[in-house]
Amino acid sequence: MLIILPPSETKAHGGNGAALNWDGLSFPALNPIRREIAAELQSLDVDEALEVLKISEKLRAEAESNRQLENSPTMPALERFTGVLYDALDAPSLPPEARRYLAVGDALFGLVHADDLIPHYRLSGGTKLGGRTLKSRWGTAISDELRALAEDELVIDMRSGTYQQLGKLKEAATVRVESVQEDGSRKVVSHFNKHYKGKLAQVLALHGSEVESIDDAARVAKAAGMSTELRGSELVLVV
């Protein structure tokens, strides 16, 4: 099993790792596109980057970090990404054997495993660089990597729509979070969607050796006290 998490706009600064080593990243076939995107990011002066990235002057330091992304310190991807999902996942508490079941689908790196060492940077999946969308830049590269994985193991895709568009995998299992309304109807959870996905990812990663199918994933989640339903290849969390 491999769970593909979404990235986050917010990221931890700093790190204790050496500068980015492209050859040390997982999924090395993605390196040509990674390097191309990184080169464009680094070439933007800060004022231009603010406009391209569609961020305010208050986030100037975010744009500045892109200029140094190949020279700044690194840290494991699971610690670099922050926010609601990653708070719920509580990555620092996960043992090494659990972390190996986790990866992140990202705009700059495409796919990285949990412990791949990456720098701080700013880039969202909807950004255009040089007038080109990131979807067009990635082409089929991410999908090809995911398809190869899916031949041997279950892939659970928790990415948001923007990041799924960078590299879809129709064979992947997906996750949906729904709440029960007073009249018994269902509503897709938006505000706490990331929280519940983070908790589910944590539970599944801790029991990764037991999960070989979407049915196994539902069983493990239920054993952890989660209310689940299966709709084909979609695992529904009912909250």
C-alpha cells in the first residue's frame, strides 16, 4: 500500500539536512521535469514571483525562498508540509515502518516519499510558469509512476482535485468524508475534510502491512473506531 497525500501551501522553514540532492529523491524518472520547474522558480525575481504565485507582499519571504531552493537546508517531506492534515497525521510520532507507506503528490516534485529530503519553497498546483500550466508540464509523468506502483500494491489517493489533475490514476482507491445531517441526508465535509483524512492516513500507515485492498483499508479503519462505507473503489468516512 502507498497513500498519496496532498501537499500544503504552508511549510515549515529551516531544516537540518544538506542542500537538495536531486539524485537522492524517490521516483528519479521525474527529475528532468522537477529540475525544469525548479529552474524557472529560481529565475523569477521576487516581485515577479509574487505576481506569478499570486501571493501578497506579506508573504515575500515565501517568494524569496524559491530563489534559494537548491541551496537551502532540507528536511523530510512529512515534516516539511504543515497544516490541518499533517497535524492530524502527527508524522513525528510515526515509526519508520509506518512512514514507508506514505508519499506526497506535489507541484514541484511530483511525488516524494515521506522521508525524501526537500527544501522550503512556494508553488501551488494551479500556478502557471512561463505561461504553461503545471498539468501540461507534468504530462503523463506522474500518472506513469503511479500506474507502475499500482501494478504491485494498493494506491490510496488522498490528493485534492488540483493535484490529482497533475497526474491521475484511475485505478487508485480514493477517500471521501461525509457528515450525516439532521434529516438523515449526507453532506461532503469541507472544513474538517483534511483533519479526517490525516487521521485515516495515520491509522492505515500504522497498520500498513495489513492493507492490501480497499476492503482491508475499510476493515482497519473500522477497527480503529471510524465509521466507513465502501462505494466501489471509494472509501467513505462517515462523521
